[in-house]
Amino acid sequence: MEIWMSLKYDLIYEDEGELRIRTVIAASKDEAKKLAEKSNVKVKGIVFSDRNQVPTEQS
């Protein structure tokens, strides 16, 4: 059985001389790169988002 999981990637981009981060949902880094190329921002990098971490339950 295959489980489909949406992954989050952070696009690091420049906006008016400042670095900003936009999180996108994509199946792979290549897909995130394609989304970045379609955007109207100057992308500086793409990284796997920390928001993919699922917090553990605490008793």
C-alpha cells in the first residue's frame, strides 16, 4: 500500500532587497522548483521545510 503525503518546501526569495520565505506544498523538490519558476519572485533557494515535522503527543 502506498501512502500519499504532501511535503512542504520553503522558497527563499528576494523582495525589495529583503529575503523572505514562502512555503509551498509539492510532491518533490523538482515540483517545488517548477512552482518557483512560475512565480513572479526572484527565488534564491528551495529547502525542505521544517514544517514537515509532526510533533509528538505528550501525556
